[in-house]
Amino acid sequence: MSRWKELPAELHPHVHQLIVRLRRLKDHSELSTRQLAARTGYSAKSWQRYLNGRSLPPREAVEAMARVGGDDPHRLLVMHEIAAQRWAEGRVVTTDTPEDFSATPEHTPTEQQPYGRHLRVAVTAGAVVTVLSVSAALLLALRLTEARAQLAHDRSDAVATALATVSESTVPVIYTCRLEQRDGRWYAGLSRTTDILLSNTHVGLEVAEAQCLLRRAGTEPGDIDGIFGPKTRRAVERMQKQNGLIVNGVIDPPTWQALREADPK
């Protein structure tokens, strides 16, 4: 379990709730920040900002985290939509007190004034409204510019991470299977997951764990390289057929259960 930093106190509760949920999904996935970047397309630095409350993650990043963590994306996107509204309103919410209202001229009883004074008040109010409208427009334009710059920065970080991942992938990695039996289940020392979904194009320790268990079950997946390719898929299909499971080539919870059984069928 990760030791998370305390989130900023000024975050709105809805934003706080979203970030806490994202942190739990990351812990559940057992992925490092770098591995998370490779799986989602958003850089490790970006995820550090998102998960520490310094920046609100975009919708696509939240959806990618839902896939990685095995959560319901619809529910998570609803939380994100609410959090985004609160984030746009600002981190600190202030309210006028009764004393503030009573202190303003428009909330105090006044006697009728001559027409000229009413006209001056109307002109002044109109000028104030105009200034506020212009200020709001300028602030919106500034925020849009900052958002575009932030998005461009995140994308550039993601490209750099992807290039680094591709460079590393040119060197084949072969994992070692350390099979051991615990509480009637088999583990290969790479992952203890029992429910994460794995299919074509997935990579990582969970795939290597499944490849070790497939080899133990007698359906050879090829090299234990942590890459879910055609050989691994065919091995999964053979294993599912032997165990009377739905043959879909996807490692789902029933397939994990069969792989970790004490004696393969």
C-alpha cells in the first residue's frame, strides 16, 4: 500500500473524494507511477500532480485509470464531472455573512432621492457591470490559455514516456517463475492478483504471472516475457477449453481461479 501525502486542505470535498478514489485504484492495480504512465498514456509527472491534488486530471486520464483499476468508468466519470465543476469555481468558497449584507447600501433602507441621483447610481452600476464582464472575459481567456498549455505539457510528457518505454521494450525481458503453493493456491512470485482482466496488448508483471501459471497447467505460452501476444492467447484458450470455461482468450476471474488451483485439470 502506498504512503500518500496529505491532500491540500483547500480542496473541495468532491475533488478530494475523486482523488482518494483514484489513489485507491492505483494501489489496487499494484502499478508504479512509471508503469501507470505506460498503461494510460499520461506521464508519471502528470500522475504525481493529479494524485497529490495539484492539478485536476482530464476526463481521458480518469477513464484510463478506471480501466487499469478495474472500476466502473461511468461512476468514476460522474465523480469527475462534479469535481471539475467545483474545481472551476475555485478551491476556496466564500459566502457573504448577514453583517456583510447589512453593511451594503443596497440592503439598507433609504429615503426617496431626486431623479438626478438615481440616474448617477444607475450609470455607476452599469459601469461596474461592464468592468466585471470584461474582467470575467479576460479571466476566462487566461484560464483557457493555461489549460491549453497544461494539456500540451502533459501530452509532451506522455510522448517522452512512450518513447522511453519503446526504447526499453527493444531489450527482451524474461521473468523467472518462482512457483509456490499457499492456502491451496499457486503463485509464481510476480503478482497475487485474482481478478484483473488481461487480454491482447497487455504487458507487465500480471501477464508474466499468468504465463508462469499457464506453463504449470501444461499449456505453453512461449517466453515468460510479460507480453500478452498470440502465443499467450492460444495458451489461454487451450487452458479454458480444458477446464470447461468460456473460451474467449481473456484472463478473467474464473480463469485466474482455475490457474491458481492446486491441481490443473
